[in-house]
Amino acid sequence: MKLWGGRFLKEESNAMNDFNSSFEIDKRFYKEDIKGSLVHAKMLNKQNIITNIEYKLIEDGLEIIKNKIDLGELKLDGDYEDIHSFIEINLINEIGQIGKKIHTARSRNDQVALDFNLKIKNDSIDIINLIKDFIEILVKKADDNPYMMPAYTHLQRAQITTFKYYLKAYVNMFKRDIKRIKNTIDLMDESPLGSGALAGTTHNIDMEFTSKELGFQKPTANFLDAVSNRDFVIEMLNNFSIIMMHLSRLSEEIIIFSSQEFKFVQIDDAYCTGSSIMPHKKNPDSMELVRGKCGRVYGNLMALLTVMKGLPLAYNKDMQEDKEIYFDSLDTIKSCLYISKEVIKTLKFNKEEAKKGIKKGFLNATEVADYLVAKGIAFRDAHEIVGKIIILCEKENKAIEEININELKDINNLIEEDIYEYIDYENILNKGNKKEML
Ligand code: ARG
């Protein structure tokens, strides 16, 4: 069932019909499509393009269709080209010939741009809520675990931090992700409805009215741009990619920290799987899958950038590919945010193991240099002196605090007994701006 055909002498081939149809994918726009149609019809009536009676019929027909779909009475399947055709054909079935007037002063080109814009706005609310839920869990887990752990650069033990502070680094990232989504929504807040196929319409329509009714800041300033613009989809896919990058980094760390080599954290059994051959295995598949799915979300961003790169203005059918790409990323990111949240919620931090990690690795070496600076030595010289202390420690297989005062004094005689208090691991976190980590 199609909305066109008058100028064709031959039927479309079945293969082409299937190849061309986007209905299986864009049926997810049905609410947005009906909302856009309702506002469009209201505007047509206000502008005396359709009569009050016609408008009432169309309005009721669209409401009935929406209810039937919501209730499952009208199934979103069948041989339709896309969701726009489905709604229009069912409207005509519902109210008769008047239904054919809904497409006055409108094209599927401005219609699909509108539906997609509205859908992304709606989806962004879900995504922001999922991120907020995740942040809440991260903050709770952080506050419950103000315990020390080693922090790394180059994956080499570097300085002391706390598990609390470590998790809050991710909180910061996810808060930025929310802001990034809001920026995108702000940028895309222009209604394309009324652009027609690409060059507006000869009808006396009111774009300000439809824009306002649909909750946009303003109507588009350029029809050609409005119907060929998919920047907002690309931006959202970029936002999704950055979120996945953050989730993937967290996953990688949870995987490493849960390994026998670290044992800092324990992933709950509910989020691990076993091996079919090695009976002892408990694998962190949840986190590995999140890390793996990051690739698909990056790939989707590249896919749409590539679809768009050579397109002449205005609409081209290439752009129909946008929705499958977008929905794949949307579904992926939703499941990844949910699973990651559950993993963190049930994660156990082994403070004893993390403490062991602190004792080895000279995590207080930088503070020894700070100590020397406090005694009046220039930092660069202090750095050199601590280097000598580390050589001694390695020779004697000891931590810095295990070297006795006389040996330390032999390296630099400004070192006094108070060094042990200064470089004590607990005390370090109470100095300077490190207190924030507690
Ligand atoms: N299904 C189409 C899409 O998603 C709707 C727009 C069709 N426009 C056209 N000129 N054939 O892009």
C-alpha cells in the first residue's frame, strides 16, 4: 500500500518494495507522527485550508488510530512503505476521503524530519533519567566506600586515592554527558514542519503556530536545510559514543580490578558467567559486553557521518538509513547504562586488598618530596633525593616508611623523625586539597 503511483506505468517489483520499505524500523515513530499530524491539521483549519468539520473528522480519526495502536488493536505491521504511509492510509480507512486532506501543504520529507526530531527529544529524557539513576548508584557506592586504594598513571601505581573518589570521577563524566545531551536538544530546537518537500508551499500556512504547538523555540530559517538536516542525529550518536566510551573505561577498570592479580573489587555472581570447560571460572561478561558494545555505537556514528557526507541538497533516500543506525545505538546504550548500574550497585570493594596495593609501590614517594620542599629544598632537588631513597628501598626490599631515620638522614640530613607522620598513608589524605578524596 502506497501513497503514490499515478505517474507509473508499471508496478514496483516485490524486491524493490521490500528494499525500499522502512516501516519495520520507523514504526517506532508512530506517536510522534500522529502528534505532528494533529498539529498540522489544526493549523490547516486555523488557516481555513480545511473546514472545521474536516478538521474534527481528521482529529478524531488520528486519536482513534493512536488509541487502537496503544491498545494493540491496530498492529504495526503489514505491507507499508513507512510509518507516514501507515498512519495516512489508516486515517483514510477510518474516516474516508477527508483523510486524504491531511497531506495538504506537507511532504514526508518535512514529516520525517519532524518525527525524528520529536523522537530524539523524547528519547533524551529517558537517557538522561537512566544516567541520573546510574549517578545516584555511583554516588551511593562511593559514599559507602571512603577507603584507600592505589591510583594509577600508565597503569603503574602512582599515588593514593580512595574508592569513593575514584567512582566520583565517573560521576563527573556522566554529569558532563547529561549537559552534552541538553546542548544537543537546545541546538536542534527548530521545527521543520512547513518546509514541504524542500521549497515550502503555496498555501498560506502558519509555521510559527505549528512550531509553538509542537514545543519548539522557532520554525526553521531554511527549508532546504530543514529537510536535509540530520546533524541532530549525528550529534546524538556522538553523545551516545562518548557515554559508551565512559562506560567502556569503567568496565575495563572493573574487569582489571576484579582479576586475581588485583582483587580490589568483586562483581556479583548475578552479573558474571561461567566457563563450559573450566569449572573454576567466573567471568566478568557483563562488563566485557559493555566494553564490546562500545564498538557498535562508535560504528553507528561513523555510518551516519558517511551516509551524509556526499549528499546534495535536499532530501535523498540515503537518509532513510539514519533510523536503523540511531535505534541500534539507542537500544544499546539503554541496556548498557542499566547493566552497568546494576553491576556497580552489587559490587563489593575489598578494602584489605586495596590497602595491600598501597603498601607496595611507593605511593607516598611524592609526599616525601613535598616533605623536603616544606623543609626548604627546591622541588626538583627533592625529586632527585627521593630517587636515591627509592634505590635504597629497592635494594633493601622495604617501603619508604620502613627505612630507619639514620639511613634517611645519610641521604639528606634535613630529614627528621617527623617524616614518618608526614608520609603516613592515612595522614596524606588529610593534607592539602587531598581531603576532598575522603
Ligand atoms: N521513509 C522515508 C525516510 O525515512 C520518509 C521520507 C520519504 N521521502 C521521499 N521523498 N521518498 O526517509
